[in-house]
Amino acid sequence: MNTAGRARSSIRQRLQESAEQRIEHDLVRHRRELTQRRDARVLADGQRLLNFASNDYLGLSQHPAIVSALQVAAQNCGAGAGASHMVCGHHAEHAALERALAEWLGYPRALLFGSGYLANLAAVQALMQPGDVCLQDKLNHASLIDGARLSQAHLVRYPHADADAAGRQARAHAEGALLLATDGVFSMDGDVAPLPELAALAREQEGLLYVDEAHAIGVLGPQGRGSAAAAGLGPIDVPLLLVTLGKALGGYGAVLVGQDWAIEHVMQVARPYIYTTALPPAVAVAALAGVKLARQEDWRRMRLAAHIERFREGARARGLRLLDSRTPIQPLPVGDNALAVRASQELQARGFLVAAVRPPSVPAGSARLRITLSAAHEDREVDGLLDALAPLAEAIARRRDGDGIAEPDGVAC
Ligand SMILES: *Cc1c(COP(=O)(O)O)cnc(C)c1O
């Protein structure tokens, strides 16, 4: 009891209980320490592994042209930006990257951020105010959800990829301005948002459609311009896009691309833009080199598409039931946390690095192996993973069908 007579709880004790809960439910996360990396081959915790867990979909993160662009730029402009963009940290290298992205994607303007997480916080917070409605897919990335929380708008989440349900919810919450925000490609499921339907809904409701292209940029659409471009949507239907630089583009950072009125407002008011140091200019130069390669080298997308096809065919032949995804994210639903961890460990023992994704990254009861493919893989490496996965098929099926574990949403045969 404290002096006011109320029971005070202890942070330390709460943390301990929380740690015990994590152990009990197989939710403890470990970081592997990488000491070497060469394309898809890594040395992780001292063990040689083939990497099927990264977001380096085009195999660009170690490309010699990007690495040397970074080195040369660091010689010229140093390791750090020196200040935030608004003070004196906005360099010509940042501006060149912004112009290149706007031009590539066919938008009037772009704004560079330190990361996609920050950019989503900034965009959603700057566009929304209390009393507005932020309509989001249930499986959207955490940063979009957190942006809505920061803005104090009314956050309404619709069932995954269900544009009809989104429409019903939009009509039921007709007060205030409407922001409709969705991942283009969903990070843990690999499926694509129903963008034409969402664009029609945004038009009908005078809402703003915001698409997060983190897993789609470089991968989908003509020249890898992303999921909105793949759906034939441009700046009228999607006034604001998020492009991240740390996945297929092989670098680090993120860029909001959009209509002038949207970008200018975010730049003027967004706290996650204003109150943080600008990305090192050399990192912007590296990203620009990555954009050029991603844009030009269609062979990387073709190679990736062939791997996706090969993996799905091979999985079907081996009785592995994947989620219905046509993108490099190919999840194998397991259901149970402990089984997902065990499967990941067994794959590691056979030389494959595959992430066991558990709650809260995915809904409870829908733990999965999140297998990601890259243009850096070889055909025989994809086949090798399939052979390593095959013995797990039976254990997963038994667990899913026998122990009363619900089939997660969207499971396809
Ligand atoms: C990775 C990711 C982000 C965050 O981007 P970072 O640059 O890694 O901070 C945002 N949205 C989605 C959908 C993502 O997958």
C-alpha cells in the first residue's frame, strides 16, 4: 500500500510474469547472430545456412554497384546527415532520391524517411485528426495500426482483404474524414489487397486510399512499381503510397510518394518526420542505385517468379499446404507455436534458415513458417528446401486436423 492507500504494482514483477508467460506459450524470440553473408548463404550463430527468411527478394542487398555507390558517397559526404531535414540535414543526395522515386512511380512528389515504420506513423498521424475514421485491414502492418493510434482517429479494422465488409464499415461510420489504409502485399500472408475494390470504395466515400508497398515495390507491377501500379491505379485513386527501401530495393529507409498536397502537409506537420535525424546521405545514394537496378533488371523478377512457381508446384507434389500467395512470401501454416518452433529448428539442422512466425506478429493459433524466396536463390536450393520440408508435412497435417486447431483464415489446398 502506498500513502494514498492504493496498491501499487511493480514494473519489475510485471516483467517477470510476462517473461514466464512467453516461456509457457513458446513465444520467446531469439536473434541469430550473422557473421557472414553471401547472397542467400549465411553463417548464423556459427552455422552455415541457406537463407529463406529475408526480404531481399531481388538479391540486391549486396550488389557490387550498390555497395560501391555507398562507399563513394560516404567518402564524399560522410557517415551521418548531421541534423534533421528541417534544420540543416537535407542533402542533395536525399533530394535526388526523392525525385527519382516520384519519377519512377509517376507521382508529383516524394518525401524520404528514416524507415517505413516512421513513415507510416507520420503519414497516418498527419492525415487524421480525432473524430476521423481510419479504416484498415485486420492484417495490416503494426506501423499502420500504431499511426492510427497516435492520431486518435477512430480505428476500424475490417476482416482481411474483405472489401465488401470495408464498405459496410465505412457506411456505418460516416462521420469525419475517411482514410482507407492497406498493405499492398501482406507481410505475413503474402497475398495482395483487393485494390480495385478498395479504390472504388474510397471514391464512393470520398476517402483517401493509402497503400503500403513495402513487400510489393520491386516485385509486382511493370518495372516493379508495386501493387497499385499492377492494379492499374495511379495518383488519382491512390494519392499516397509508402515505398520501403530495405526489402527488395536492398538498402534502408523509406519514401512516401504522393500528391503534392498530401506530401507537403506531412512534411510540415508530421512529428516522426520533423523530430528525427535525416538518413545518412550515403544511404540515400545506395538506395538510388538499388532503385535503378530494380527498375531495369526485369530478369530478377522473372527469376523470382520462376522460383515461386517451382516452390508451389513442389509443395503441392509433397503434400505441403501453403497459403494462397503468388508473391515471394510463401507461408506454410502450422497453427501451434511449439510445432512452428520445432519445425524451424529441424529445418535449421538441415541447413535452412526459415522463420517461425508466432503471435503477436500473426493472430493466435495461426503460427506459420514464413518462407521467402529471392532471385538470389538457385533452383536446386529451392528443391533442397522442399525436400527438407517434406517430412514435416505429416506432422503439420496431423496437428491441424487431429488436435482441433482451427484452420487459420485463408488456408488454401
Ligand atoms: C517492413 C514493413 C514496414 C516497415 O518498414 P521498415 O523500413 O522496415 O521500417 C512497413 N510496412 C510493411 C507492410 C512492412 O512489411
